[in-house]
Amino acid sequence: MARTPDRVCLIAPPFHNGSGWITVPPAGYGGIQWSMANLMDGLLELGVGISLVGAPGSLWTDADVEVADAATGPEIVDWIARWRPALIHDFANFSCFHDDIPGGSAYCRTWQLTSSPPGFGNTVFASMAQMRAIGATDAVAIPLPVNADRYHPVDRKGDYLLFLGRISAWKGTYEAAALAEFLGMPLVVAGPSWEADYLDRIVADFGRTVKLVGEVGGQERNRLLAEARAVVVLSQPVPGPWGQIWCEPGAAVVSEAAASGTPVIATDNGCLPSLMPGVGVVVSTGTRFTELDALALASLPEPAEVRQTGVNRWGHVAVARQYLNVYERCAKGERWN
């Protein structure tokens, strides 16, 4: 009778940001890598060892974590073929490692994109909204985890809103700036920008409202999350990076904000409205805000409620247990797409 392996191989997206491979957890931007780090925390607490592939340089002091040197796609494939892990959990998304699974290795993947996953994969989605958007029916949805011990609430909030993520039309950075100006509050924008014209438009229209701080990591990232009056997640139904109309798939930043005791202001895009009860409020899509939107700050839940809700709903150990059930199904030979 198959059982869950004592060790799991996690494949990280083999991304290079120009200065080095993006680690788990990342030094700056990296929503997938943060969700991996939080899940790894949960698996380790449940006694599961981890081989981390695709993110060389990742720093883990736990003796049950092995960080492989494999970085590029061919190196990852070679590593898998050589070591033949009993169970592979693939977060790489863009890369088709499901085609290179050796015989005898069980396999599943977490899909955090808005495009349809290719081929067979025993896919786990981040939300039911993500599944519905691509028409998936035979699959599993598990929310993105958060380890509250990684985040540190503060007694006194700052007087600013925070946008934390990729500066892009589908993530709604422009709309976040418009909302901040409408509410008469400054907006700190922390994240990478790869569309110069889009960033220039934000600065031109809201230069007095927006403070750009670039990619942040470590203590500065935690401080911004904890001290913000609210985190603004205004995902928009516009074409995303893979051509599809953007449907927010999982929104790791929501659980991170909650663990920091910081409420969230969101649109109703994708999974966001299902995440808001107890942690935040929903406002209008686009930039035409009304008095109802102006009431958003006044009706935000209190920091203690936000953190407790986040821990109860997305705690890393509870989410890791859900993945153990998936691993057991994979080890038994079950297949779903």
C-alpha cells in the first residue's frame, strides 16, 4: 500500500533576475517563491524532508532541507533523472517538467498562472475562481499558505497605503494610485516594473501621491507590510501576460498582509472577493470611485481580527496537511489533470 514519501522534491521556477537566481524565499519580488517558502515551513513542521531544486543559493538552516545546485531547465531534468525522487511537487509553471518525470516517481504541480496548464500534471490550483476561469473541473484547489511567524504586526500603523507586487496593468497599480489619490493618502509602490510606458503614466498622473521604492525584501518588506494602513490589491480584468483576461488566481500578498495584521482593499477580480471576509473590503474596478469606495478605510477590519483570520484560513501547517493528502493520492497512483 502506497504511503506519503518521507521526502518531497519541490521544483522552483528557474528564474534569473539579472543578478542571480531567484531563491526560496526570494530576496525581493517572487509570489510563487514566497508561497513555496511558507509551504516548506509547514511540511517541515509535519516531519517531511525537502529537496529544493531550481533555486540555488536558497538559505535554509533546517537539516531536512537539501538545496540542489541545479538551476537551468536541463540541469533540473538531469538532477531528477539522477536522483529519481519518490515524489515531485512542481511549482515551475512556465517549464514543462511533467514531460521528464522518471518512472516510479509520483508527480503533482501547483499552478499559479491564469493560462491553462499543459498536459498531464495532477494539478493543484490556488483557488476555485482560477479553476473556473480556465474551465478546469477534474482538479484540486488549495489556498496559498502563510506562516505567521515570518510576519510581525506592529502596534502603530503608518499613514500610507501599500501596493506590493509587479507594477502592471493587470495587477492594477495605476488604479491603486487613483484610489490613493481619491482617498487623500500616499501610496507606497514596492515591486519590479518591466513596462516603462505604464510606469511613466503612473508617475505623470499621480506623482504627488505615489512613492516608488522598487523591489524590497527582508526586514524592509516586512516593515512595509506591517505598518501600512492597508494593502491595495486592485487586480483588473484586462489582458494579462499570457493574453488571457486577468483573473487573479491566488493573491499570495493577501495572506501575507493578513499575517502582518494589515487589512486589504481589493477588487472583485478572480479569487479576491472570496478572500476578503474578515481581512478586507472590496471596491470598484477601474478608476471611477464613489462615496461607497470612500467608506472602505472606515470599514476595514481591525488588525488583530485580520491576523487571526489569516492564520485560521491560510496557516502553513493546515495547508501543508492538505498537500499531504494530495501527495498520498499521487503515491497511490491516482491521476487527474
